[in-house]
Amino acid sequence: MLQQFENMKSRKALACIKANHLLIIDRTNQLIKHGFTFLEAITFVYEQLNITDTRFNDKFSETLQKGASCYEIFKLLRYPQTILMQLYFAEKYSELSATLTQCYTYYEKHKALKLQFIKAVQYPITLLIIFLLLVMTLNATVLPEFEHMYATMDVQGSFLQTFLKAFITNFPLVFLTSSLISLFSIYLFQRWLNKQPMQKQIYILTHIPIFKRYFRLFITYQMSQQFVLFFKNGIKLNDIVQIYLQQDENLFLNYIGETLKSEIQKGERFSDILMNLNCFEQNFITYIEQGEKRDKLDIELIVYSNFIMDHIQSFIQRHIKLIQPIMFAVIGLLIMSVYLVMMLPVFEMMQTIQQ
């Protein structure tokens, strides 16, 4: 019981921290700009959160005392992997404040899109739940009465009526079962995918309809941010390969490093290697190819990464706008089916009485 209570406190503390993720980035960045060290800034900001979980506070203090990096502390605070990798490379190449600003912008847009998605689906989902309860009530009360009335009056229902009745009767069970099967299938697919070699994972993710577009955009954005830091600090290609080979926690970057190393040894060009990986946007490859001929690639990639972020935002918004009309159309068809199931028997009985 005590362990369960401690786990509840930890989850509550993490929920509070996640709710203040943007605030932590913003205030920490402000303090760094005013001359604070990162450890001083994050300590001050964390104290303002008033986290009551003693065990998590002790863990945070212990991490600070060990001289943890920005990456390690933000990982403890459960930031997304995209944010963590940007901070990891920024801290190594003295671009922490600028990268915190970029992370804040990216994360702010990410949370806004997430909130927009929730708002788009919460009302249709609420209606769908109400509809399921209504159908279950009809199946338990009204529809059996109609069946009894049919049997008493010896009325034969039409094919449409029989079909709609079977559909409405079985809809709650079919919907709930299919939803559970779908969620379980996605869970199994994720577990299976994580066990596959990275090359196969990339191939699968770049061939899933709709999702492949998101995958390419996010990967391209992440890599463009990293290459900005590399090229701005004059890091050579061989050094980039070694940096990626050291990424034990990020298997994708490690795979990129291994691929670059093996292909460079074969005499392949950097841009051609990235193209053959088949997981980046074509414009990104074009910029890299042009950057091999001139010295302004870091500036071009900064602008390009901003374009990528805007493109991701508009792409997600376009799909969010489609979700609500589709869900309302489905709910409308379901309501129409219930209406017909209720009214068709009445019409059938009226015709029988007239005859």
C-alpha cells in the first residue's frame, strides 16, 4: 500500500512537471541570458514548482550534485526525445540559450497542435459515447417491445429494417471489440517494430500511408537542427560520424553514424548517403548537396528548419480539420440508423392496419 501511495505521488509530481514544461524552458533560458549557469538556473526554476514528492526531489538534488548535464536533467524531467536531442548537441557546442529558444518555439507549437487535436475530437467522442449508451438502452428496452408487437400483429419487416436492426443491435459490441483489437494490434506492432533492425524500421515507417509524411518531416527537422550546430562550429564529417556512433540511447542516430562510416569508406558522397537512407525530405538533401560547394549551409539550414516546422504545423492542422467533419458524418449516419429503426416499424404497422 505504501509503495502504491509513493507511485501515485511520483505520477502527480511528473504530471505537474509536464504541465510546466514550457515554463521551465522559458524561465531557465531567461536566467541563463542574465548570467546564471545552467545548474543555478534550473535549480531556481525547479524550486518555484513546489513539488511535494520528497523522493523525486531527492533524486533531482542527487542528479544536480553529480554535475549532470542539461540533457540528463531534462531527461529526468521527462521532456520529449526531440527536445532532448537538440539540447544534447547544443550543450556540447555552446549554443544552449539559442537552442532553448528554438525548443520553446517548437514545443509551444507542438502543445498547441495537441490541444487543437483534443478539442477537435473531444466533442464527437462525447457524442459517440452518448450514442452508444442510447443504443444499449434501446436494445434493452424499446427494440424488444417492437419485436413483441411484430410477433403479435404478424408483421414481416422489410430487408432494410432487418439489416438496420441487426446493425444497431450489434453496433456497441462490434465497436468496442474492434476498438480494443485495434489498440492491442497497435501495441503489438510497436513492440514488434522496436525489435527490428533500424534499417527495417525506417523502411516500414516510410511506407505507412499518411504517417510516412510525418516521419520524414520530423526526422528532417531534427537532423537539420543538429547539422546547423555541426556546420556552425566547423565540425568535419568524420567528427559528425564519431558523434553519432557514440549515441547509445538513440538507435536511429547510431544507425546514421554506422551508415555514414561504412559508405564514406566506399567513397560515397555525403548527400548521396543521406538520399539512399530514404528518410529525409528531398529539399534537405538538396541543401546538403549545395552546401558541399559553398560555406553558408548553417544559415540556409536554420531558415530551412523554420520552413519545415511551419510545414509540419500546416500539415497537422489540415488533418485535424478533416477529423471533426468525418466523425460528425459518421455519428449523423448512426443517428439516422437509429431513427429509421424506430420509425420503420411504425410505418409497417400503419400499412398493415390500412390493409
